[in-house]
Amino acid sequence: MSVKPSHILGHNARNTYTKLNTFAAKKYGFSKLRTKELLREYNIPTASVYHIFESINDVQEVNWNNFPLPFVVKPASGSAGKGIVLLIKKTTDGKNWIDNENNQWSKEDLNLHVSNILDGEFSTWGENHKAIVEEMITPHPALAKYAYRGTPDIRVVVFNSVPVMAMTRIPTKMSQGKANLDLGAIGLGIDMATGVTTYGVSGKAEKITHFPNSKKKVNGILIPMWSRVLEVAVQAANAAGYTFMGADLFIHQEKGPMIVELNGFPGLSIQLANRAGLKKRLDRVEGIEVRDAKHGVKIAQALFAENFADKIKIEEGLKIISTNPTVLVHDDDKKWYSAEGRVNTGRYRSAISEDLADQLGLVDIEDLLWRQQEGLEGKLPVVEVQFSLKGVKHNTAMVVTKSLNKTKYQVELGRKDLQGYLIGEIES
């Protein structure tokens, strides 16, 4: 899959978007503690904080046995996984702790590590260095089986309250169980509509099709609670006042998606993992009026659905449709309505007649996805539509147009919804 250079977001171009963030919003990217306070205020799920070290005196007074296992020790202003220690269990004699790499840590070792954090050894910015002890989020079983001794995370890039791109970062032996690409974790692109992984990239920015030293493919993995993941990411961005940012999340089996941190300068390797350009996606959502997080997720899933699933269907055998196929459309009561359709490959996004959309209860001014310029008709509503073609169900976004009211056709299928079909006079 080739990506046009004009679609790629580079470091200089990224600055154009980061400048849109307010100074107040940027502060959250520089402080994990400030972020956690904000998330608690807005009831957005995040890991519980057990202790905050602010001075060397705290190190001498703390009782490490008071922290429930597993827990994490990390700098409050670090990045790239530096200085993070994941403590999983105690030794059999109960005197020491064992990390995710089976290394033993004594109380003295932990005190020294915290002292180094307070001295700024692992911090990226700031002068007032702090260390955090917090709950370790156990990985969701659906993802844990792919990770090496660590918790996979999800990076979601949000712009204008719309999640525009996402990837999951899977810990490997090279990354020592940490979900950080710079350390050797792998990144898997994710289809925004379905939450299914698509492509992979190694920590060395090389394209991969299988997990390291494994026959397991990197594509086809379903991320659990996908729509909720995207919604929480947008909620966090809105709470912090970010226009452009990256949200990192863990997925807990019972607690669901939980914010790890917010990043006002998200890395650009997410484009490699998705084999898609961020710049093009950012352009498509700039200026769209987004009501809330749920609306932003709907827009994302309508705009950025991959053709990945369609490629799988093609391998299973092409379906042939006529130029005037019958299309089954869901109404507002989840009943199917048979509609006259026609194929128009000159159109990218499919369209539905205004009369049919009104009849099926699909047009709700308070629940439109967005409005789209359509020639002389001006800006027309775009609505969410579920339809079935040759027994295959599709969820898509269609333009509501009056022009089809004057014809016998009620649905006009565009290129976006014709992936995986051959157009012919005889249907098979």
C-alpha cells in the first residue's frame, strides 16, 4: 500500500497542529500527576496513585510493603518508558520484590531508584522532579497473549474531538515488557471502524507481518471495547482542552479503557503502523462541528474505515452485482426496507434520497454526522446508514440528497461501499 507524500505528517508540519493547543492544555502533557487530577475530576478512568515521592525525606519514610501488588514505580515527568519499573510479586521469603523481567528488587534498590528519579535522571523536562507509585493495570486477556511480560497499550491521536488514527503497542522481549516502540515494542495499526489490527511495524520502523519469532499474524486481532476506547480518548482530550494530542490507554477486563497519559506531541510512527498519512486525515476533520465524544467517534468510524476487511472478503471470492442492485436498508426501528439502487463509480460516498431517509427515520438534526458540500445542492446532511448488499451488511455514512427524489432510485452506491464487488449485468 503506497501513501502519497502529501498525506504524511512530518515533524515540522506537526508543529502547526501542536500550536493549536492552549498553554493550559500543554501542561497536562508535561505532568502525569496534573493529568491524573484532571481525569479524576471528570470521572475518566485511570490507574490509582498509591504514593507520590516529592523529596528524599519521603524515601526514608515510605513502607514499600503497604503498596498492593502489582504496582508501578515511574517518574512523574518521564517519557519513552524511561525509569519505569513494573513490580509483579514478592519473593518466596517475602523480603524482596520481583519485576516483570524476573529481576529482584530490595527495599534499598527501590529507594535508590526513586532517589535517581528525584535527581532528574529519567525526566524529560522540568526541574521539580517527582516519582509516582501507582496501580499496575493488568492487560486484557484478548491482548495479553500477544505481549511479552507487559501490558499492551493503545495510542489514539485525536484532532478536533475526532479520533483520527490509532495503534496498539505490544511489549516484546527486546522492549523488556514495556509498550514503547523506541525500546523495541511493535506497533499495530487499527481499523478505526472495527477495532481490528491491520498492519505492523517493528521498533526499528520495519514493516512486519508476523510477531517476532512466531507464526502469528499481526493483522486480524480485535481490540476489545473498541468504541469505548475511542470515546474515552476524546473525553480526555476535551477535558484537558487539547485540539491535537495523543492519548495512551490500557484496557482492563473489568474496568474497561483507562487513560495512562496524554501527549501533546504524539510520535509519528503511528503512520507507519497504519500505512496511512495523518495529514490527510487531519485535513478531513478540520472545521467539522463535533457535539461530543460519541459524535466524534461516529465521524471517525464513518470517515476512516479501512478496506482491510474487504480484502479478506475478496480472498474468499468476489460477489458480482448489477448496475442497478436491490439494496436493503435498516430503518430507525431496525427493520429492513428494500430500496432501488444504482451504482455510480463517479461518486466516492454513497447517497440516499431525502424521501427515503425521512421515511426510515434516519435524519435527525441533532444526530447528523456532518454536512458535506454537494455541487449546486450546497451543504447536505451526512447520516449513518446500515445496508445489506448481496447478503453482506455494511455500516457507512451516506449523503442525504433531494436529487434522487426525482428518479426511481433511492440509493446511489459510491466507490467507498463497492469494495469487494464486481459490477456486471448479471448478479451471482
